[in-house]
Amino acid sequence: MDINTLRGIATALALIAFIGVWIWAWSGKRKRAFDEAANLPFADDNIDQNSKGGQHDCQ
């Protein structure tokens, strides 16, 4: 077995791993979790506005 055979095997394994991650990411089971994660930056804006409003009331 020479280095080129090992490189070919490593490339094939990397391709299989990539396809596995791609299938996992696009599966219907993960859609809800990814949708929630996509909305997290917007949820932080609401928290920041509420906390700023609370600080102004104390002064």
C-alpha cells in the first residue's frame, strides 16, 4: 500500500463524512432546532431593549 492509496482512502472517508453531515443538517428532524437557532439574534435584541428600559425607570 503506497501513499496514493492512503490519500484515496482518506478522500473517500472525508466525502462520506461530508455527505453524512449534509444529510443530518437537511433532515426534517432538525428543522425546528435550526429555525429556533436562526431566530436567536432577534431574541437578544428584545432582551436588551427590556433591560435598558428597566434601567431608565430606576433613575
